[in-house]
Amino acid sequence: MKKTFRRFIRIGNKIEASPKFRRKSDADEWYEGMLKKKAFEKQGLEHAPQKEISVIEWSRIWMVAREASYPKSTTSPDDQRLRDYVLPKIGDRTLSSITSSDIRFLLEDISKEGFLKEGFKISPSTARG
């Protein structure tokens, strides 16, 4: 008999089991997805919003999902960088209106402000659309 893997997650007062997976990585992926779903539900959402939303609205959802998957020591600096550098410049724009050029200009502005430390390099393909 082949080995199978399962993960379990508590949702409210019940424990939900994953389907059986042949690979542990697939079970882990299911678990991460359920953590994100749980984070969205905690915010009163069934799933990630499908409507046109602003960068600031999406950043809140993204941070909740990250906080469900990563330690506070990882997410706290990310949240601070968003609030200090990204949201003041493009937070009110809709996600679909952001272009790769906007991201390049944002990175240029941030580097001028000293956020990007010497030796920190960003590949040109990072901002490519």
C-alpha cells in the first residue's frame, strides 16, 4: 500500500481533514490554502475579493493571509514597508490600473529615499509585466 499524507485544520469548533495526498507537499499546500481561507473568513470574506479594489484594500487582505502563514517577525517589517513606502504613493489606485512602469517608478522613488540599501539589487524582470 502506498503511503498517503493528510493535514488537519481547526475551523471554528470543528476539525477538518484534508483529502489523502500522495505527496506531503500537496498536503502542505492544501493546509496553506485552508489557512488563507480561514484568514479571509476571519475578515468577513468568503474568498479573495473579485471586484475592482484598491492597492490599500488588497494589501490588508494580503497581510492577513501572510500573517496566517508566517511569523510576526517576518510580516511586521513587510507591513511597515507597505505603510511607509508603497501605500502613500499608490494605495488609492486600483490593482488593475497598476502597470510595470508604475512599479519601476515606485522602486526608483523608494531607492532615492534610501530604503533600498547599498548592495540590494532588484532584477529588471522583477517589475516586468
